Amino acid sequence: MRVLVTGGAGYIGSHTVLQLLGAGHSVVIADDFSNAKPSVIGRLEELAGVSIPVHRVDLSDYPATAELIAAEQQGEGIDAVIHFAGFKAVGESVDKPLDYYRNNLDTTLSVLEAMRAGGVRTFVFSSSATVYGENPVCERTEDMPTSATNPYGWTKVMIEQILRDLAVADDSWRIGVLRYFNPVGAHPSGRIGEDPSGFPNNLMPFVTQVAVGRRQELSVFGDDYDTVDGTGVRDYIHVEDLAAGHIAALERLGQIDAPWSVWNLGTGSGVSVLQMVAAFAAASGREIPYRIAPRRPGDLAANWADPAKAHRELGWRATRTLDDMCADSWRWQSQNPDGYPD
Ligand code: UFG
């Protein structure tokens, strides 16, 4: 297949691009580089050994997006779109709700309308475990009701609804919604990985920045949750396993009758913050100084995926261990202490 990957220069997008190429697909990237460095493209080309067409485009600009897809359709064509592009910082979304609703909804609508105009009907969407909201059942299954606790999460819930409505209206679409748990890790080469701009919002990039000396200590947000050691429990998944889930979903969408499907992408196991710190220290040989801080508002005590549906329907399951996640995150961060070059 020839696949348009929006946000293909980002963390999950870049790893998925490499796996698509490795699986024999071709790739076109669309990215505005608002939260990714252009130097990632050279690294992808070096690792894949091919040149990758890149459109620098603001996907909320419908005429530009439609023109991009129309132009591709007149050339080699596009068979599917994997849509990663979007704003993703939970805390920032609380401060800037309009920016989040505007950007995440506009880009998705623009891409879908441009696909419709260009005759492309296969769409894979980056959703999130955040759509399970505050459900007290920690093990998340796809049939649970969706909800959210912040504007970022609501954009995911709303886009899922838009996609359901679209599938009802026109069953020629093949839409796969992937609900990610907590992506960590990096490509085993150490050449591509997660490079957050500014202060890291998530646990693993914070831990790796402490390990490399960019930050003094980790704040552990709360140690009085009802969990194994009182700290928050999440389902961390290696980004390489997550990327493989996209290829499995894309290939499956070509074989199924349903216009809309949803799959959790997680390991099925919960790991606490302190367990992660210990695993990272063991994998990296670096001590991670930390102090216990108050709970972060909006955080849940524990959640993890039930990944059975993805295994049953996609033949996919996560295979990388916690040690792989830590070792690969550390290789990336230690080889690129300041992230990608400008
Ligand atoms: N944590 C710390 N210190 C930090 C950062 C995080 O103790 O500096 C803790 C959190 O309190 C939580 C755990 O580490 O217990 C994981 O936190 P992350 O911020 O890495 O991940 P979240 O589970 O909060 O959020 C992630 C994604 C969101 C997504 C959500 C879905 O970042 O985009 O999962 O469940 F919405």
C-alpha cells in the first residue's frame, strides 16, 4: 500500500513510518513540524535506505490538504491515511481549550474531507486510553463507555464519534481507531526516539532527562494511591510494538466488512512509577533521584489495557519487555542528550 502518514515526523509517526517501509509499503509524510524537527526525516531515510516524500503542510488548511491528496492521486496514488497529527499535551489543553478543539478537530475533518474528495477510504486514527475517562474498572475493554477529563481527551472522544457517524453514513469507509496506552521506548538503533519540546509532560522522557543530567530529580506525583506501592500504575508499551499495531490494523482493514473498528494497543500489564524508575535505573546503570510530590490533578490511580481484541482480530500482541523499553529509551537519550539537532 501507499500510505499518507500525517504527523509522520513525530514520535509514534516516525517509528510507524519505518515499520511501514520495512513491511514493503510506501510512505508519504505530511507534517507541519510544529512539534517535530525536520532532521528526523534524514534519519528515517538513512535507516530505511530510501527517500521519503514529505509535504510540509498545515492540515487544518482544507484547500492545501485537498490539493495534496489530489496531487498524490494524480501521481502514484494514496491507498490509506494514518492520522497521527494533533496536539497531545493534557495540561496545555486545559489552559488552551480552543487551540486544542480547533487544531485536533479541524485537521481531522480536513483530512477526512480531502480523502472523500480524493476517493481514499481507509483511515487509521491515533486515539488514546484517555477516552475511558474515570471508569473505576482498571482493565479497559473497547466496549466501555467513552468520556474524558480534559479538552485533549474530549478531542479524542469527539473524533471517535465523528468517525462512527461517518462509517454509519457511508459503509465504503474502512476506519480503524487505535487506543494507545502509554508509549515509551525508541528504535533500537538509537537514531529516532521521543524528543519533547520544553518541559516533558510524561514520565519516561522526564526519567531519561534526569538520567542524562538535563533535570535534577523526578517528582513522583503521589504515593498514596491504592496501588502496589502507592504510585500511579499504567500500561507502558514499547513504541515499536505500537507501530507494529498500526501495520496490523492497516492490513486487517483491507479484509474486513465492518466500516468502523476499534482496538486497544497495550500490553495488558500495569507498572507503577517506582517500578518504572527501578527498571530504568537497572537498564541504564544510572541512579534516578526522585522525591514524592503531591498528586497531579486529573491523574488516575491505575489503568491498563485488555489487549485481547487486538490479538484476536489483528493477530497482534506486544512482545517487548519493560527492560527493552528502558534500554531503548536510554540508548536514544544517551546518544542524543539534547534530542534531534535543529
Ligand atoms: N508521573 C510522575 N512524574 C512525572 C510524570 C508522570 O510521577 O514527572 C506519573 C503520573 O502521575 C502517572 C504516570 O507517571 O502516574 C504516567 O504519567 P504520564 O504523564 O507519562 O502518562 P498519563 O497516563 O498521565 O497520560 C498518558 C498520555 C496521555 C493520555 C493518557 C491516557 O500522556 O496523552 O496517557 O491514559 F491521554
